[in-house]
Amino acid sequence: MRRNRRVKIVATLGPASSDPEMLERLFEAGVDVFRINMSHTSHDVARKLHAAVRNAEVKFKRPIGILCDLQGPKFRIGEIEGGRAFLSERSYFRFDTNEEPGSAERVFLPHPQIFEAVEPGHTLLLDDGKLKMRVVDRSLREITAEVLVGGALASRKGIATPDSILPINPITEKDRADLDYVLRLGVDWIALSFVQRGEDLVLARRLIGQGASLMAKIEKPSAIADLDEIIANADGFMVARGDLGVEMPIERVPGLQKEITRKARAAGKPVVVATQMLESMISSPVPTRAEVSDVATAVFDGADAIMLSAESAVGQFPIEAVRMMDRIAIQVENDPGYNFLVHTMPTVPQPTSADAIAAAVRRIADTLQLSAIICYTATGSTALRVARERPGLPVIGLTPVLATGRKLSVVWGIHSVLTSDPENLADMVRKACKIAFEEGFADAGQGVIITAGVPLGTPGTTNMIRVAYVDETGSPVAVQA
């Protein structure tokens, strides 16, 4: 099941893809990580999806990642008499604590945090940004706003506060229950919604512990303002372009996508580009040309993974969507300008031995025109540092820890293989060459570069490089320090 691309594909599971047979077909088509969206998934369904992924993992003998996406806080207005009302531009509208049905003049807002956080001049967005207002006055029981963009407002529509930092915990009671359940199941990544500040991730880390890796969804203006702290406190990132494009001017999203991708790469942490990548394939067997260009841009930027949402969860053509994404990625990575563009923003090595060795590995591999980089990694850190360099050849992550192999399934360029720790340095080289040969990464006469930590099996000690050439049986010859 070797992939012919380095960017990874994340696919969301749902009614169109929850059948175990369909899930296996999606993996064969190119999916590396399956996403379970807890906004639409019960615990019972999550258990069945988890079991189906783990069964596919056994069948295909390849670590498969599971990303669990927590719902996060949701803010909605109350009921409107008759179901909807029309709000005229330049009229004034009131949000209050009166639970009576609303009208074209007012509506119940059951969220005291919003009354506490907004200030005159702040923007309010309703119904995914279709209606826009500006706060002119507020108290702890009432907000008066001027309608800037009017239209029909229906009952229970969402409200967003892009200029305000709400005094809330991003993990709701529902999220806590979901988190406890999926951690006991054994998922690999937890995606945290409604991240406003770096400290939100510190709280989430306390709850998650070492049970899974933590992915911050970047979807709010306040998260952009505190992006460096968020990057410092998360294990990975998702550019949630849908919500980001609602709460910020939509024309800023492409630039922000590049900024988040660049900073995540510099930190050596995986970044997933998500939302509406092949949206038209929910109901069409082929995408638009603009969607193809959108996917290609994320690949050219060096994103670790690209994601399908409704396309694979509820779409009519989930297999075709995965295959299309796979084809686009392969074509981009074989483009003559790909290596130049992916290294346009160089990642300066951090002053650590692991970073210095990862940078050296890439240069040695390019100079000697080797066929693969092989990393022995217990925690995944060695493989992450090598992937950060975006080398021009495959990276094989050899690990004795299944959880590490699953975690690395979302990381650019890493082909994870489960194997026992080598007995000594000679065994390390033999095992690496044999696996590279058997997995189709090195033919007889071709060379590989191996990096590991000595003493073997000790996490965080990346300090060694070996170059070896493979003979016709997959055994090493001409090993060089």
C-alpha cells in the first residue's frame, strides 16, 4: 500500500462512507487518515467507525490514523415568531434575555458570554455571515446593533462574534463526554474547535494527557492574533477555512492559509488544509477547475495533508473524490516547479542535534542521489524533523510503537512501518535495507540513508547517520558512517 505522493489525504466518515467495505475502498483509493466529526456522530456510531478503521488496518498491514473532531461551543439565537423575519439594512435590532419569540426588532440570545464580551463597534454575524450587524450599545441583558447587511433571519440560526474574545472554555460538557469516550476507544488525533488563544490548548492538554495528539483548528480571528502561542502549544493544525472565511473577510483566507502553513512547517508540526476542497463533488463525479487549483495550491505550499469533508461523509461520489485528490497531488508533486515552490519558504534548522541531523540527512541524500531516507523513531520526533525539511525522496518511519505509526499517518512524506527495535547497529542497517527493498523504495544497487538515536530505543536521541547500498537480496553493502 505504498502511496505515490507525499501529501496525505484525510477523509471524513459519514453516511456515505461508514460501511466497512466502503471504508476499505476509500483506503485503497488513497485515504491515509479517517476523520470522525463528533458534531454529527453518536458514541455508538463512533465505536463502529473506530472498529472498522482498526479492522482495515489489520487487513492492509499499514498504520491508519483516526482524527476525532470535537464539536466545540455553538452559539444560536432563539425562536422567531413565524419561523423567520426580514431585517432591513440600516435598521436597529436587539438581542436580549427575554425568552419570548422574536420579531424583526428583537430576538432572545441565550448566551450571557456574548453580552459580557461584545463592545460598541464590534461586528455580529448571523447565519454563516449572511447577515452582518455592528454593535451600537450593550449591557449584560441587552445588545443593540445596526443592521449593515440585511435579509431573512430564521429561528435558531448561528451567531458569531469575530471581534470579541468570549470568556468560555472551548471544551463543552458534550466535548468532555465525547473526549472521554474516544480516548478510551483509542483515537490518534483530537481536533479542538473554537480555539481563541494558546492557553485554550494548555487546558485541552490537561484533559487529553498523552492519550492522543492535539490538533488546533484555526478558525477564529483571535486565533490568528495569538497564532505563535497556539503553534507552540499544539501538536498539529487544521486550517478550517469555512469558519475562518465567515468570521474574517473571505479574501484574507488564502493568505492566512499560507501563513499558517509556513509557520506550522517551520515548527515541524503537521498542518491540514480543510473545507470545500472538492465541494462540487458532493453531487458531481468531477470537480470544478477552480477546486483542482485550490487543492494544487495546498500541495505546492507543502501542507502535510488535504481534507475531504462532506465530499466523503455525505457525498454521492466519495471514491471518486478521493481518487481525484490523489491524482491532483501526484501531478503537482511531479511538476517541474514543485521542488522549487515547496522550498520557496525555507525552514531554518533549530539549534538542536535532531534538527542539525535532519538538515544534514536531506543534503546528503540529495548529493548522493539516494533512493530513500529511513528514520528509526519511537515517539515520531525524528521522522517529524526529517519531514520538516521536505526532502525530495521518500521517508520511511520505522517504529516499534503502533501509536507512533498512526500519528505519523498525517505527516508529509512519512511511510510508516512497524518493526521491532534493532539489536545493535549492524542489525539496524540490515533491517532498514531489507524493509526499503521489500516495500519497493530501493532496488539492488541503490542507496539509502539511515538516521537513528544511540543508544538504540532511547527516545529523543537522534544523533547518528549511516549510508548503505542494497544488494539483489535486500541486504546492505558498503555501509558508511
